[in-house]
Amino acid sequence: MESNKNKYIAVAYRLYVVDNNSNELVEEATDNEPFQFISGYGITLDAFENATAGLNKGEEFDITLSKDEAYGDYEEEHVLDLDKNIFCINGHFDHDNIYKDAIIPLQNEDGNRFLAKVVSVGEDKVRVDLNHPLAGKTLNFKGHIVESREATNEEIQGLINRMSGEGCCCGHHGEDGGDCCCGHHHGDGEGCHHGHGEGCHHEHGEGCHHGHEGGNGCCCN
């Protein structure tokens, strides 16, 4: 795998959840908007990277990942009740962004950023789910390699800058439309896609802050 490090890889695929021999399409990355990553940096699932990093441009793949190779078990302890005042702006609850089924950025006391889904908004608490949307699922990726080459120094440095300063760049592309990031479940508005997942779960909820505008700034206490 070491020989495949620092490769820029773009893939088009359809992602299916496998359940009782039936496949449900849950996500698609197209040739025009492929999922992009640089190998060797833990951006995507290890099993997915291992299966695609050695392929050449134009080659097809059909990869099935168990829940353990993908996002692990769904864990009830990753569903948390957080104080509502965490989600205040200037002393007022952020109704515009905090509502049932919203995907929101949070940050813990160590500065780690991650995404959570709002389960419910109560009188005093907001219940959030930190499990990956595909936790507990067997996944099947069917697609092909759109591009596979050595990453440029600029692309590698851009990735390092994102990882150290911007946190997870969820969405198929970086904001500049290039470089790489963790896709939309694998990262996004929908959960960090087949983004690697580690760092997207906060185990206890102590010290959680709600970031606004992509994670910049914290709410009032």
C-alpha cells in the first residue's frame, strides 16, 4: 500500500446498502462530480482505498464492505441530549439551523469537528445522533476510476492545510471545486460520505460547541 500513497484518485460510483439480498441505492458520484481523494491520509474508508488505489484510469470495481469494514455498529451511546443553550446566537436559540433532521457541525473541547443529525428539539434539550448515517450497514460500491495519478505537491499541501485548519471538508469537492475531501456521507450536508468517519464521532458530548457558517465560531454558553 505504501507504493500507492500520495495518489490523486477520482472515482464515479453508485453506493448501495445491502439488506437481505436487496440493494438500495443511497448515493451516486458521477463522472462530472466524482469522489476525489489522495491516498494514504485516511480520507476515505481503508477498505475502499485499498481496493481502488491500485486500479488504473478506466478500470471498474465492485466492492462490498461489511459494517466492520465500513462505519461499524450503530451505537445508542452516540445519541446525546445537549443543553439547548449550546445552540444560541446572541442569546437566542438558532431556529434557522437547529431543527429535526438537520445536519449540524459540532466541535468538542479538543477542537475536533464532526457532524451530527438533530433527532428532536425539546424544551430544554436538543437530541443529536453522532452515528454515521450508514453505521450498521453493509455497503456495495459499483463504479470506475475516473482519474488515478500521482498527486501534485500543491494538492498534497492543500489537503494538509484542510486537515489541520479547516477540519473535514464535507462535500464532493473542496470549496474551490478541486483538491479532495471526504465526499458527502463517505462526508456533507448528509453526514461525513465515505469520509473516513474517525473524528466525526464525539464519544461523550462534554464540551460540545455548535459552530456556525461551516464551523467558525461557537455559540453562547
